[in-house]
Amino acid sequence: MLLSDRDIKKALDSKRIVLSPLPDLETALSACSLDLRLASEFEIFDDTSTAMKKVVVEAPNKFVLKPGEFALASTIEWLELPDDLAMRLEGRSSLGRLGIVVHSTAALFHPGWRGNIVLELGNHSHMPVELTPGMRVCSMSFEELSSPAERPYYKNKTSKYAFQKGTVASRIANDK
């Protein structure tokens, strides 16, 4: 069951969902989702290797995502989920209509998640798109589990991204 705006507010007020800093709920909260904002740090692939390089863009400057490009970014907000609540990440329609996707595959955040949300930004359009740090970039909805998870994300020994801060590149090399 998805949480409504009313239940999201209650969960934030009671600290069942921890979100810091808290966005302006007048703008960010809709009927069943909450928008998060784009941080200023980006990771892009170096054209000469498979390594990624960090780019920091402070508002009001813009990060330009060119057609066909991919970049990692993160949200300003730190999120902590309880053991009985999952979160789904979605792009915002206004950015989608410009060709921007905010996640390639990682839409589900498990109960017990702790950390910044890393975004997998892609530009599917034929034009460059400017992204401004601080803008609302993604939306999240919350789903209740039938019971608390036995192994919430932060307690799972194989969780590679627990407590991640900022924009974190792939840790697939840590897979067994």
C-alpha cells in the first residue's frame, strides 16, 4: 500500500522516515509522493578511460547533460527508512519530457536504507539539457511491508551502499 501525502507528513513528523534537510513540503509533496533535490556533485566517465571523474557545479551554475550522455549525481537529502517501509524512486515528468531519466535500474530502496540517493542520469533527447543544483529532480513514493524485514538494508552484510554519502560510483567489483 502506498502512503498518502497525509501519511508521509506523519512519518516525517514522527521521524519514522528521516529526511535531512527536509524539502519545502508545499512544493515537494504531492498526493502520494515527495520530490527530492539535486546536489551539486556529479560523476562522469572520463572520455579517455573507464574511470569516472568528479564535477562540482554550484547553483546558479548549471550541469549540462548532452545527448546520449550518462552521469551519476545524488540528492541533497539524506534518507533513512524504517524496517517496514520501502521506497520507490521515479523521475519527474517535466524532466522526462525533456528526455532525462533519473534511474537506469535502481528504483527500489529497501527497508532500512540509510544514505543519500544516487541518481543514474541519462539524456535520451537530441538536445543538451541543463540541470541546476537544488532543483527538484526525482520523486519518491513509500510502500508498507506486510511485516518488518528480517534483514533490513543497513544490517545486510552484502549491502554495498549502506550509509553512502554524496555521489558514489558503482561498487560492482565488490560482488563475489
